[in-house]
Amino acid sequence: MHHLIAILLFTLLSAPTLALTPYTAIYSTTSSGLSASNHTTLSPVDSSGRIELRSVSKARGLTKLFKNDPIVEYTRFKEVNGKYYPIEYHYLFNNNGSKRDAWIIFDQKKLVAKSLYKTEI
């Protein structure tokens, strides 16, 4: 699923007419005594033309008994001639010793995306 998000963001942020406005959104949900929250931030463009979309999801309440560590995802983009191109995507999930740390590195010049998950290169 997270690879789908990266592809969708790549498609949307590569659009030439897209105006990006920094924002922060906080979501929370509760169902049957289990709850979770998400904090999503789009940073302002920095002096080198880079921007970051970051999402941090956390378990709340009794849910923390099953999932204490947050899930962190971010995608970094570079602005070139009014278009935003992905540089990297990172997904980190760590749950009581079960860790998933995945990276996708984008090379816009070569039109290649390289996955760096576990021993993949």
C-alpha cells in the first residue's frame, strides 16, 4: 500500500500547475475501544527547492498494548522548473521487534526508482 502512495504522490506532485501550500493535519479515530491518530505535515519549500510530506501514525489508549511504536512515512521532493519530482520515500514500522524499514530512491535523470528494503539494492 505504501508503494501506491509514493506512486500517487509522484504523479500528483509532478503536475506542472500544482500549487503547494504547507499544512498540518491531525486525524484520530476510535472504534470498539481501540484508537489511533495521524499527524500529516507538508513542509514549506526550503532554499534548495526541496519539500517534504511526512505522516506519523500512533496507537492510542488500549491499542498501545498491541502497537506502541509509531509508523513513520515521508516523501521528499525537489522542485525543478515549477514541477516537483520525488527524491526519496521512506517507510518505518517497528512493532515489538518486528521492523520494516523500506526506502525508495528516485533518480529523475535516469527515470529509475531503486528499492532499498532489507538486503535489496
